[in-house]
Amino acid sequence: MAEITAKSIDESLRKQLSDLETSVKSQDVGTVIQIGDGIAIIDGLQAAMAGELLEFTSSETGQKVYGMAQNLDEDTVGAVLLSDVTAIRENDTVKTTGRLMEVPVGPELLGRVVDVLGRPIDGKGPIHTTHTRPVEFKAPGIIQRQGVNQPMQTGILAIDSMIPIGRGQRELIIGDRQTGKTAIAVDAMINQRDNGVICVYVAIGQKVSTIAGLVETLERHGAMDHTIVVAAPASAAAPLQYLAPMAGAAMGEYFIYNGKDGKPAGKDNPGRDVLITYDDLSKQAVAYRQMSLTLRRPPGREAYPGDIFYLHSRLLERAVKLSDEYGGGSMTALPIIETQAGDIAAYIPTNVISITDGQIFLVTDMFYQGQRPAIDVGTSVSRVGGAAQTNAVHKVSGSLRLDLAAYRELRAFSQFGSDLDAATQQQLTRGERMTELLKQGRYQPMSFMQETVAIYAGNKGYLDKIPAKDVVRFRNELFDFMNGSYADLMEDIHKEQKLTDSIIPRLDEALEKFSKQFAPSSDKE
Amino acid sequence: MEHKNNKALFGTGMISAAISTLGFPAFAFAAGESSSTGIATILPNVEETVPMLIAFILLWIILAKYGWPAFSNVIKKRNETITNSLKQAEESRQESERVLAEYKKELADARSEAAEIVAEAKKTGEATRAQITAQAQKESEEMIKKAKAAIEQEKRNAIEELQGSVADISCDVASKLIDQDLSDDEHRKIIERYVKEAGSFHAN
Amino acid sequence: MPTNRHIAKAEVDVYAGTLLDALNNNGGMDAVLEGREQYHDVMMFYISHDAFKALFQGADKTPDMRKKRMEEVMSNAHVRPEVSTILGVLAEKDSLAAMPRIYRAFNSLLASKFNTYIVDVTTRVPLDDHLREIIKNKVSADLGGNAILYETVDPHMLGGIIMSANDKRIDASLDTMLNQARSALKKTNDMEVNARG
């Protein structure tokens, strides 16, 4: 333990002092000629680069405020201020820094809540990183990539079975407010607890209380240790909300381009896997719209600037599965979009849907019917994840999507008449049980073995015999049973990753045994 | 065997019964005439006996021809019914014995199954308990780790704060000294030095 | 202002050239310096004061009105007539927004035509001849031309010197240096703490 002694402080000061740079260089200097709405118009700075970090000095307090050059006009530069907007006045001086906007990155950030510039806001003391990465980073090209081939387990039965997500994929989570979009992302992050996947959660335009609650949740479930939370709350300036996803991506990219030892990833030094959640991009789009309008860029559809599509596409293109040559790291992106009254045909939703590799569509009606997660299986798809799905889950859930679709159709019809033949009746029963089986509480991620067993039991008809309301209890007790009495079988499934001929009979036996001892609840209503 | 004997027994019974029936009228006559003569009462009366015998033989023939078969049929049927009943009784007894054995076996099975389930449940419970214990252990360890980290962090913050104030104070002292104690000439010397050290206007 | 950038640039050059020639003809370098300073002050005032800007904006203001108003203000402020005239024309043509560009063009014309750079120097104590010589030599060496010093004495400054020329600035003030030292000292070194721990 470090003792606080005069000597230690003295040493530290001396060291800092010896590093002090005393040479004076000439600098490009401009003056602020107009300021407002977090936008500064600067006279001079002819050599400024687009996106360059600018240093404003407040003439009143001497405070340094950073900004980013956005509009490069012939003799003025339009810049956005990134922090204390009120400190800067007209005629204050602005210097170029010669750097593009960068954020501190590194493993030191794990478990921390930082703002967009990488400064800690969780009261856990300063963060001392050794690396920085540019906020805007060109996505890797074809040579550096490989196809998605590893599953990214979310621990959510409905997703892992029917809308599987692969590492390096971009899967949109879309739905109205209060449909459990964030819950899905959080559950997925919690499920990465023990498998070494790094999570980055970017909160854009949310209430600070919401973010605090989320951090508390992650901590309680032991998921914070491998997570970085980048917060640009609703109170943050629009430019910060605009930059937040890129800053988060930069922090995540450190882990995929560097191995565990912090050295660049390569063949012998595998990169890490990252799961990044942008919650949510519709708020970022709004922030960017505000910024662009105050910078007097021409508005387009829904008053969004013309490059809003490019903004999102270049951000999501940074999600990647690197080839083994480059360390094989991956960044899986879960962008979230909030729709208004289920309108997925609005500008931003259609844009992002077309950019991503699939979407998870959440529906208000299902949410209030108690079908949670309220995933609309019909409209939700994953365009590339199937290739990465674990073989065992893939095998048992092969026809689940279609079966459920048929069930929904049948159910709609069967509401009109009561005369149903036995086969139809059977299909309805099965569908109802399967739908019930997909219900899952929050913070209860399942392992892929459990998912396999649950769907296998459903397919084999073990659920048909018990009342629908008992299905969830059956499933949970089955998991306990399997963990207790058939731990070796679960271990084997885990090892094999698929249902081999030796596993299936044992699984049948276990299910037979369990369904005998399961006590359905009495039918007293 | 038993069966046949029974049948024969029934047959002789029938005959003797028929004889006694035929004999009754004779006894009646005999009783009527015994009052007239002494010895004659016990000697057969030929006049009566012959027609009686004829009648008897006639009756015997008629009965043998028509009565006996019908009678025998009834007997036979009855015999069969009784045999069947006995057979059925035997069968049901055997059946009940079998069922009983079965039930006994099932009961035993159920007992062992119940025991098995209990054992299974115990095992599950055990595993769950172990899991929970491990979880609690892990959590408490983590808590301790976190608390330690927090203390460490506090310490670091204190150092940082202290260092910051030292820096502030020294800079303030320096600026005070420069502000008050430097003469104009000394200022000019500083300027001269800085101008000589400064970077070029041309370079970036 | 025209929308074609080349024409706009040419126009700006005309304004700047006219101003420079007029000042130079009427009083040599001293006049040029004085006019430049006055022009700069008016420009900064115009940029940062909306009320002043509003005097020349709006559809109800005719060009004549604008010109008259500008010349009135300038004569009250005792601005050199050359500067006043140029500003009057700018006001008349509703091109006051181009003032910063003209200022920049003026400076570069000064450099190219007269091979002269104006160096703004801010110090706490007045410069002496020795220092002036040193600074001029430095500027000549860096930029390859004559240097004219435009000196400002700022008693609030702690010490040192701030020089700017050619849109570049050298901040060698003691204030800045102390601030740098302060922030450097405040940076803790975690490695050290850990190593001892």
C-alpha cells in the first residue's frame, strides 16, 4: 500500500518537473468572431484540418476548452465546442493542436464510466491511460476481414435460437420506447461475464439517473469489470452526443487491434472480442441534426443533414471480424433505434436497417401481453449470424421460426371456429408451449447448453403434457435438474458443441426422468 | 372324473325318486284293504298287481321315452352351468392373484422410484447449494477486492489532491515573486532569452 | 459580395491594395501602421458588437444611408480618412462582412509589396532598443523580410513576451509557462505509486 508521505509527493513532483517541456513553438492562432449554441466561428486558422482538435483559451478565466473544426470556409472555421460552452467569448484566441480528435484508450478504462473525451465521471479517481486512438477511424478493408464465424451468445433464448448473432456482426435492436431494447443489450452484456468479451456501452442522450441505474445493474451482476460505459447524457452538448458512438468505438477498437499484452494484435497475439452497444443512434442523429443546423449546413429529409446516412454507415462499418492474420479480434455492434409508434419506415430507422446485418424488432403489444422479451419473430432477422450459430442450438431450433410463424397464423384462424382436427389442435398446443418457452426474465441469461436442452424438450413434446402456465417453471426446474443430476451431460454438450449420437439418448433419458418427477400445478384457477 | 361321478349319482337319485312316486297309489290301495283281511294285507293282490304292473311298465316306457331325456337335458344343463361357474371362480381367483402380485411389484417400483427422485432432488439441491455457496464466496471475495481497490483509490486521490495543491501553491508563489521582485531589466533579460529560444515563425 | 470566389478574392485585394497605397502615400510606414491598427479595432468592434452591426443591416437601409452613417461614426472616432473612406465604401456595398478578409489581404500585401512584416509584440515592460533589434533580427531570419514592431505593453502580464506575425503566434509569456508547469505538476504518475505499494 502506498503511504502518503511528503517524500513520495516530492519525488513525483520532481519527476513531472523534469519532463516539463519549456521550448516555445509558434502556433496557428485564430480568434472567435461568433459564438452560440455550442458553435464557434473562428477567424484565421487557415491551416486547420477537418475534424482537428482546437484549443480555445478563455480570456476571462484562462480555462482551456477544446473544440473540433467542422466547417472549413475560405476565411473562417466553424467549430463545435466540446466542453464548457459558456467560458468562451468572442475575441478569445483559438489554437490548432495538429491532432485529430482522440480519446484515451486502454484496459485502464474497463469498469469505468467515462465521458466522451475519456474523462472519468464515476468518482473512482483519475484514469491513467498510455494510449489514445482517433475518434474517426477508417474501417478495415476486405483483406483484413473474415466472415462472421463465431457466435456471440446473448443468453436470450429467443435471439440465440432464431436470430443468432455472430461476432463482428451489426445487429440492430429497434422498437418503440419502453419495449425492452436496452434490456436486451444489457442482458447480452451480462452474459459475457466469463468469456473474455469486452463490452462497451455508449449511452447517448439518456437521463443521468438511467445511466446510473444501468451501471448499478451491471455492477450487481458482475458485468462491470469487463465493461466501459461511455456516457453522453441528455445534458451534454450536442457535439458530444454526436461524438459519443465514435469515441466508444475507438475505445473498443483498442482491444481488437491489440492483444492482451497491449501490443498490436497479429497471428501470434490474438485480438480480443468486443461487444459495443450504441444506445441509441436516433438520439445521436438528432444531436447531429442540431449541430448541423447550427453550423448552417443545408437540411435534407426530416431536416437531417445530407450525410446522416454516411455518419451511421461509417460508424457501423467499424464493426469487424478481423482475419486471423490480424489477430482475429472482433467488434460486434448492437445499435439501438427508437421508433415512434412502430414506424420503421421513418428516415433514420430505414437507414440503419439497411446498413446493419439484421434487426431485432420489439413490439409494444407483445410486451404488454407479457411476452418478454417482446421480440417479433416474424420481422426480426439475422442475415449472417446463422453461419456462426452453435451447432447444437442450430440443430434443435432449425424449424422453430417457421413453426412459430405457422402457429401464429393458425391461432389467428382458430379464433373464428372451434372445430379443429387433432393435428391442428396439436400444432396449436405445441406453438403455445414454444411461445411460452421463449419467455425469459431479465438478468437470467442461459448458456447455449441450456438453450439446447430447453428447445429439445419442447420439440420432443415434453411441454405438451403440462399446462402452458407451467412451461417457464418446467424450464427453470429442468435447468436445475440438469445442473444437479446431469452435470456431466451438460459438460459433454459444452465440449462437443453439438448433439452427437452418444448425447441424444442420455438427453432423452434425462428428460424422461425429469418429466416424471415434475409436478404440474393444480388446475384450480 | 369328479364331474362324471356327480352325473351318475344324479341319475340314480332320479330313478329311485320315480319309483317312489309310482309306488304311492299301491300303498294307498293297500292301506284301504288292510282292514278286511289279516294276512292278505301283506300279500300282493294279483288282480291289482298285474294292471298296476302294466301301468307301471307303460309309464316307465313313456317316461323313459319322453320324460327321461328332457329331464336328463335339464340335469346336463345345470351340470354345465355349475361347472362353468366353478371354472370362472377359479379363473377370477387366479386373475386376482396375478393383479395382486402386479400391484405389489408396482408398489415396490414406486417406492424405489420415489427414493430415486428424492435422491435426485437431493443431488440437485446439493448442487444448487454448492453453487450458491460458491457464488456467495465469490461475491464476498469480490466485495473485499472492491473495497480494497476503493481504499487504494482513495489514497491515490488524496495523493493527487495533495500534489495538486502543492503545484498550485508553488506556482502561485512563483508568480507572486515574479510579479513583485523582478525589475524591468530583469524582465527584459527574460524576454531576450525567450526570444532567442523561441521556435521559428515559419515552421508549424 | 459576388459568389464567384476568384472575383471575391480580387475584390478583396483591390480594397486592401487601395487602403495600403493610400496610407503609404499619405504618411509612409507610420500611417500604414496607424491605419492598420485603427482598421483592426473597427473590425473587432464590428464583429463583436451586434448593435453596431445592426446599424448597417436590414432592407430599410439604403446604401447612401449606410455610407453616411459609417463615415459619421468614423469621424467621431477620429479614424484616419483613408480607413474611413474604405469602410464607407464597404458599408455602401453592404460588404462589411469581408473586413477580416481584407485585413488578411492587407497584411499579406504588406509582406509581398514592401517585404515587410508587422509583428505584434505584447510585453509587461516597454522594450528597449536592444530587444527590438533582437526581435527584428529573429523575424527577418524566420520570414525573410523587414520587421516592423507593433508594441503593446500589458501590465497585467506576469512577464515574458507574446509575438505574433504572419498569422502565427509565439506565446512565451510567463503566465502561459507557469500554467503549463502547473498542469504538468498536477499530473500524477500512477506507476510510481504502484511500484512503492
